[in-house]
Amino acid sequence: MSEVHMARRARLRDRCALAADGAGEGRTGAVVSQPANLRYLTGCAPPYAVLLVGHDGRDTLFVQPTLPAPVAAGAGGTAALAADLGERPLWLPGAQDELRHELLPGGGDPLLAAARSAVSIGTELLVVEESHLTVRRHRALLVAAPELRLGDLSGAVEHQRLVKDDDEIACLRIAAEITDQALGELLESILVGRTERHLALELERRLIDHGGDGPAFPTSVATGPNAGVPTHVPTDRRVEEGDFLSVRMGARYRGYRCQIGRTFVIGTAPEEWQIELYELVFAAQRAGREALAPGAECRAVDRAAREVLAAAGHGGAVEACTGHGVGLEIGEDPQLSPDAMSKLDARVPVTVEPGVHLPGRGGVRIDDTLVVRSLADGGPELLTITTKELLAL
């Protein structure tokens, strides 16, 4: 992956240089501090680390070590980087990557160190991720490097991350396989009498057992009336006969995250209202999936799913968006919402996740992770394959 990361940083450098030339800004460097963007550009994201993408072609990762100094000093700081990852390392600086790393013992701020380094190589404009910086750090930056003009990176890395390469999609496939395995095993166990909290913890343990780095986001298990709350946090409520059981979960694998949501009925044959509600949400989810295509408007995909629910009188119960992008983050761009102005590209992974939640009664949600592909390439690639049949468990 080292060559891939070098190429990604080169693309960002070229983009910054092009923008600077167009605006007459001069030599431009970029500072990246958002963890997902760091991981995309370097393969790792130690806590509080900052990446300087230099205009001169030299890039440096500034790291605040968290290990004792003797350990951090070993192997040129590589041990500290490995420990700081907090999850399975993807990559560490080596011979194939020109990325340098600088450890800052003593609590120095990597952001300020990156700014001073930019000054030392003659940078005139430094673009930063303003939305990720506190006001305090931004002010400290102005004081530490008054020679620099500051600008905003304005989501440039996030835009670069939208379309995934083969390795990224492969990681998402594995994350989906792990998720399907963990959920499938749970469905084969006895559920009645167990608490939502217990089931959520077991699902997260199974994700790790099957090779995941951990959950992609906090696992949600909702039973009975709790399934009527779209953002339910698991409680000590026990599973009962006749409940809707709604699960939302996903695995993280090498930093890449997938999402699945499924709804089941516990114990007995579903009641008529449960069948009708489930079939409605399933139809909406299918409509959204079928609308995925390169060039499709994101709001058109949202509308395809939303209109099915609205026609049945549940338009007011639909959430703000019916899907979103996934990758190094859950909920990254694009957003499938009524106000979205963007269009889908091939090789962009998204969720399609409409739901209807009836307060005090229950609800149904069906989420899948898919990769947008053209009809010539087989249409949308479904990554999460756990059955969407309404099962009585």
C-alpha cells in the first residue's frame, strides 16, 4: 500500500498547487489532521498526529508519542507509531514510502511543528482542515507561524476518498463478510430472555472473533417498542415472544467500515401488521437499491425509496436521509437525501437504509452496503448478503 499512499499524497499536492496557481497564491503546503484523512494518505492515524504535505514533494508525519521515551525511540519511532494506531496497523514508514516521520517528545503540538517545518522549506500558503481545528489551535497556529498565509483545505481529501480503488473495495467486502458471519451466528442462538445490551456485546465480540478490528460504529439492538426509536441505544430490556428485533451493526476491517440493518420477529409467526410494515420497508429499500447507478442524482435515489413509504402514509416517519457513503468512516459523502446536489460515481460504496419507526409499537429498518456499478459491470454490487426475508426466530 505504500506506493498507493504516495500517489494519493501526490494527487493532493497537485490539487493544492493547481488551486494556488489559479489564485496567484504561491508555494502551497497542506496540513491534514482529520484521522480518516490521515489514514487514507499514510495508512495509519496515530492520535493527535498531523501530516504535512509539502509543496517541495517532501511529506512528514508529526507524531506525539504515547509510549515511554526509551520505547518510542526504538526503530526510529516505528514502535510508537504501531502502538498509537489503536487498531491493526496497515502500514509503517519504510523503504518504499518517502514519508518521513518526526516524533515530538515533551508534549509538543504536531500542528505547530508542521507549520514551522512548512516555513523552513519556504511555504507561503498553508491550507489546513479548518473544520477539524479548535479555535484555540487555529490561534496558536497564527502565533507560531506568522509568516504563513492560512487557507482551508475545504474537504479536498474527502472528495478524493469518494471513489474507492480495488484494495479499498476488497477491505469493504471482507468487512461485510465478517458482519454477515457474526449476525448469522447470532440468529442461530436462543434469543428470548436475553437483554439488548447482552446481544449487542455478543455481536461486537463475534466481529472480532471473525477477524474484524472491531465494530464500525456502536451496535444497536432494539426489541419490541424500542424498535420504534430510530437511534435506540441498547438497554436491559429482555427479548420477548412476538417482538420485532431490529439490529444495526457493521465490522471495521483495516480501517474500512460497512453497515447492515435487519429486522426479525421473535418466537411466533409475525402478526399481520408486522408483515405489512416489513413488506413496505422492503419495497422501499429495493427501490432505492435499483436506483443506484453511475450518474444518478443522490436525491433521486433518496426519492425512489422515500416515495414508496410516503405513498403508504409513512412519509413523516422517514429520516433525513435514506443512505450515505461508507469507507474509512460511516456516514461519509455522498449523502442520499432530498437536498443532495451531487451525483453518484462508479465504485462509490453507499448504504441504502430506509425505515419506518412507530413510537411505542415497533419498527422496521433494512440496511445494506453496496458499491455503485454500471449495468455493464452487473449493476450495484451488494456486499451485505444476510437474508432480507422476514424470519420468525
